[in-house]
Amino acid sequence: ASVGVQFGTHYADVPGMLYTLLQRVALQNVNLIEISSTYTEIVFFIAEEDTRIVFDTLFQSFVAEHNAKPGG
């Protein structure tokens, strides 16, 4: 299974962007089988049973946080 995150080109200049994504997933004790990235996307290859936890972690960490900010 895989879960991908797409982001704008302006994030390429944000220090630690990929590290933050990796850290959030790793803290859930998920085995990352493979990671693939491009300039505007990162894809985590994981076991099928970890799909929900990875998706929820990334969603809550970034989408929900962004939407909770004023003007987000």
C-alpha cells in the first residue's frame, strides 16, 4: 500500500519539511517499506494494515492543523 502527500513548490524552501513528515509517521511505529519523493510529492510505501494510521496521522498533522489556523 502507499500514501502520498502533494505540496506546492514553495515548500521546497522550507527546512525540515520531509523530516517532519517522516517523523510523524515514524512516531506511529509504522514500518516504512520504501519512500519515494519528487519536488512536490512524497510517497510512503507501507503494509496494507498501516494505511489508515498513516493517512490519519498525516491528515491530522497537516490538513487539520492548517484549517484550524485563522485564515487557513
